[in-house]
Amino acid sequence: MIRVASIDIGTVSVRLAVADVENGKVLRCAKQSRICDLGEGLASSGKLSQAACERVVATVDDYLSAAKGAGATRACCTLTSAARDASNSNDLICELENRGLHPEVIPGRVEGSLTFLGVARDFPGQRIVVADNGGGSTELAVGSLAVSVEGVPNNLNLEFVRSSDVGCRRVTEQCLPGDGPATEAMLADARSFCDTRFEADIPWHEDGSPRSSQDGTAALADYRGDNPSCGVARPTRLVAVGGTVTSLVAIDAALDPYDSSFVHLHELTAQQVDGLIDMLAQLNVEERRHIIGLQAKRAPVILAGAVAIRELMRTTGFDRLTVSESDLLFGLSAVAAAAAGDAEGVSPVNWLPQLTCLS
């Protein structure tokens, strides 16, 4: 068994997982999350702000201390959408390197694959589509994961992975600026922003049949399989991860305090999401901060996130989704352990992180 620490730096949140992994199976995973809003102002400036970078670095310092205290022997660090987009990401990377880390800005394909690996363990043998809806992007991955009777993943079949530029921070800054309630025109603009990007990236038709290269969809460029000129058929289940969907469940159920065991594998219907959008749109940001079940720091971006989730459901053709707490951190923990020698050093997603020794 190997105990590893994984730090994921996203557009909105910075998260830590300390996990025990054996033969590719995550036996235990303790997670922490802090909203640092790294992508604040990125849409207009093209750069990460100094204040946002300082929040991230302070959080990483705390996480490294926590990881060492928890007995983790190795650590890895990934950055996603905001770092991919910003022109000055190297400034933040240098600060992280000064802490002894080997930070890696991972492409959307790796991000989506890691998330699928983390989520699919709860749906063994099922063909699903996983949507990782973050602050700057949404990763879509279609496939299945075979799991042994001992619960060890043994055959990952990824048919399709695609990163779409739709996230709660990005949609907020592009379509829902300001602190007041949202007008119908603003909501329509946000829906159109999401629709245009999702519709270009979905590899199946409205009836669920696979798209072909003649359809002109951008999605087929990232198709993974033996026939890259073909799309994929719609799976039977949509599973979503990320702070927006977990918050929507918590708001809908008025969870106080937050209960991850309730949220994990909970279902949300399109009707429920519509109702939450209607409620959130009528409130200003300060009023949203006081909603039971919502972290106050997520108030500025929760409406855009909810719109993105609803349009994702519409464009993929699902009237309900399953929410998962098993996310990128689970997948990242498994491949970090592989990099440290677990599972004969084999990564099911054909990517291994660079590790830092914590001992």
C-alpha cells in the first residue's frame, strides 16, 4: 500500500487528497477543498492576478503541511483550465516549484481521463458519460471500467474525451457580470454561450446516434478509438462532478452542514435544476451568500454554473444526472501511486505525474 498526496489547482478551487492506494484501487481518500478563485478576472485580462496566485500558494503551503502530517510519502500537483489559458502561468509554476513540487499544467484530455477513472469505479462495467464541470472548462469522457471482484480496476475503455470551454467562472465573466440579479437577456446570453460550445463538442446526434465526420463537429478531433472518423452513441447515464453540481444538491436539500455521503450518487433532474436557476437568478450575489447549502465564496459563480449544468443536460439529451464525489482526485491518486511503484508502475490513462518526495 502507498499513501500519496495529490493537489489539484483549478479555476475556482484548490483541492487536496491524501489517499491509500493498492494495486490501482483507492482504499481510502481524505479530501480538502478551498475556494481560491484563481481564474478571477482572467477572461478580461488574459492573466492570473497576483492576489489570486498568492491565495493559491498559501493554500498549497497548508496542504503540504497537512499531507506530511498525514503520513503521505509522495505528492503530485496538477493545474487545469485557468493555467492553460493564462499568459503568465509560469509565474505561479515557479512559486510552486520553490516549494519542491513538480507542478504540471495538464491538457483537457488528461484531465477528463483522470476524472473518468475516478468516477467509473462506482459504475463497474457500465457505459457512461462523465462530465467534470469546473470553473473554466467542462471535460466530457465516454467509456466503461471493468472492476475485479476485489474491486481492483482492470480494464479502462475510453471511447471519447473532450474538453469544452464552459465553466462557472468563464460563463460568469462572459455573460453574467455584476452583483445584481440576472435579467432574462443575461440568462439567454449565458445559455447561448454554453449551447454553442457544448453542441460543437457532443459526439452524438439528438436521437443518440453517433455523429460522423461529415457533421463537421469539433468533437471528433478528440475521439479515441479505432475509427476516428466516427462519433460515439449516447450512453445510458450522465454522471457529473464538480463544485457546481455538489452545491446544487446541497442547496436543493438545504444541507447544513454539508454531507458528502448524501451528495454522492444523488440524482438531479432537469426540473430541479430549472427551479434552482429561477431562484438564484432573482437574488443578488450578497443574498446568494446566505443560501443554506452554498459556500459563501461560491455565490458569485453558482448561477452560471447551474446554467452550464442545465445546458449540458439539454445538449447531451439527459433529463437527469447522477452526482459523484469520486472525481479527478481519485484518478490522480491512482496514477500517482502507479508513478511511485504501485500496480507495476502502469497507468490506465497512459500518463504519469511527476512526484515530490515528502519524507
